[in-house]
Amino acid sequence: MRYYSRDGLTFDLDDLGPQEGDVVVLLHGWPQDRTSWHSVAPRLAEAGLRVLAPDLRGYSPGARPGNHLDYVITEIVGDVTALLDEVGAERAHVVGHDWGGALAWAIAAREPDRVETLTVLSTPSPAGMAAGMRSGDQLKHSWYMALFALPVLPVLFFRLFAQQILERIGMPRERAAHDARRLKTPGAAEGTFAWYRAALSPTLMWRKRRSKGGPRRSVHRRVIPTAYVWGTKDPAFGEVATQRTVEQLRRRAGDQPELAIIRPLETGHWLMETHPEVVADVVLERIGAQRDEALAG
């Protein structure tokens, strides 16, 4: 498959490995696209997995709604479950980095029956982020989100200086050049920053507060086998948020420590580009441990 569609939007897609293999979905972050997984995906496909790496909403030229309110997380979760429906996968191994990591946490929370295992790179869990915000530690790392949520200004700024900024925060030069070129194409930068505008939208925050008082659907209580990998030098996430995420995963695992794989790396934010072998190994370890557990059961 090269494309799939949902509600009039068309998403670009890389599809590697045997069609009969277990499905792995790779979710990229900002300001990247599906090619950020090019050093990871072949390793997974060689292990017999069917690897699906889509360009997410706002990144695919055919999936860039003009209204930032269309980038609410529930819609983007729906984009991923639509992909699973398209390939006939009841469940998938979900892997995400940066915003793709936040999306992976959201899929596990909202659609747990569709997630076989979860591997999150860099991004702390929602509870971890909340703890970091309360302590003030994460506020020092997340100030840029308010800037990115502004209309027009960040789009113009990154069209001019994207490569310099991305290199300065640790992205390898070749990948920074790729993403900088893409951000200069019509509509590309607007689509990437719409995620930030939606996340900090007063309208959507108000809707979320109102919905909290409504009825809640029952939540599947299965503990999803999870791996969490992060760079200890990551400028985007603070120590409180990452450590609280580790504590949360270990608490959920309880007397089954194999349900939580914890892997800190002495590096920065761009894990797929700088440590693709480690990323692939952790994903395969997470999947392999889950398979062994299933066979034992």
C-alpha cells in the first residue's frame, strides 16, 4: 500500500515486510514525516513484521485540513485505527516518537483493544507530563509550545530558519535539510503547527472540560506491554516527567516486570536518526517478550 483514506483525507504510507506478518505501526513526530523511520523500518521488516509508517494528519499533502480544530487528538487516533481497519488488523504493535509518542499513548488509552504492544520514544506519558508541569520542571522545557501555537509567525520563521534550528537542537544535518525543505512546500508548515494550535486551543480545552462531566464508556483494564525509551539529554522533556512515567509503568506492571521495558539513553531527542539499531532492538524485544508471554499463557 502507498496510500489509505479516511473521511475524504488521503494519507501517504510506507508498507514494508510480509503482508501476513504481525503489524507494526510507526508514528512520527514534529517536524518529521514517515521517512524518519527509514533506518528502523527495514530492521523490523527483516524480522518478519509488516511495517506501516504513515505520514500523519497535517503532513500528507492529501490530509491537511485548514482548520486547526480538525487536529484534535480523537480525530488523529481515528486516522490510525482507520489504517488498521484498512489492512484488516485487529491489533497492532504501536510505536511512536515525539507527537507520535503522544498519539501512541492516546491510542493505548482510547482504543486499548487495538494495541498489542506499545513502544514510546522520548515522550512521557500524560500523567508524567502533568507531574512535570505541576513541579514546574516541564514548563522550562515546553515553553516553545506556546510559540508554535501562534498563527502565522512560526510558519514564517521556520520557512526561513528551520534547518539551522533543527541542527542546533541535535538533528543530524541530512535529516534537518530534508525536513527544512519539506516545511517550505505549500501548506506543509501550517499542517505541522496545527497540532500545537489544537493542543492549546481554548475552544478545545473548554470542550474537554465540559465532556468530563458526561458519561464515560468502560475502559479495558488489560495492561498493555509497554517499552519506554528516552534520551537523558533531551531538551524537550524534563526529568520529573520522564521519571514519573517510569514509575507509572513499573507500578502498572506490578509483579510482572516484563510488562515494562525501560531504556534510558545518553543522548538527545532524535532517537530514530541517532540510534536506529537501539530503537529497532527495543521494539523487537518488546514484541518478542509479549509473544513469549502469550505462548507461556
